[in-house]
Amino acid sequence: MQLELSEKGGIRVLRLTGRLDLEGTEAIESEFATATSDAPQSVVVDLRGVPFLASLGMRMFVTAARALRSREQKLVLLEPQDAVRAALDVAGLSRLLLIAEDEATAQKLASEG
């Protein structure tokens, strides 16, 4: 699992690549938490390179979203693959987390007050 951090349009972007299973989540969880907790703005998590999402990865997203929300910022998931989207739907998280199907929508959701 890899995490790549960048900034785009005043928004922090975290590009994830690999499986967010137990091993993958443990490999990036600390870095992910730091990247979201010290973000001076909302965060977009690019999931285009993530073919699998387990419950531990979901928990990581929910924890980050709650922390950001407490600072009046947002966590937006960008373009989850079908299997990842299905996992979010089954867990009921697609109603709780912001999900964007393209970069423009992700930027808009992240920057809206």
C-alpha cells in the first residue's frame, strides 16, 4: 500500500494505491492519520488505485472524517472502484462519507463551506 500526498487548489490530496486490507491499512494508517490531522484544509482521498477496502480501512476513513469535521473541514473520497464503492454501500458509509465520482466534484465538495 502506498500513500502519496499533494496539494491541489488549496485542498490536500492523498492518493492511495494498493489494497486497504489489514496489511495495507496498517502500512499507511499512521501516515494517513498525520496527513489528515495536520491538514490546514479539507482532504480529498483519491481511491482510483484501491481495488479492495476492508473494515479496518473504513474505520480509518471514518476516524479521519470525524476529526476533520470537528475542525469544520471535510474528507472526500474520490472515484472509488466498484468493489470499494460496494463495500462502502454495504457498510452504510456511502451515506455518511462524501463520495465524488470525478475530480471537479471532489474539489467542489471539499471547498464548500
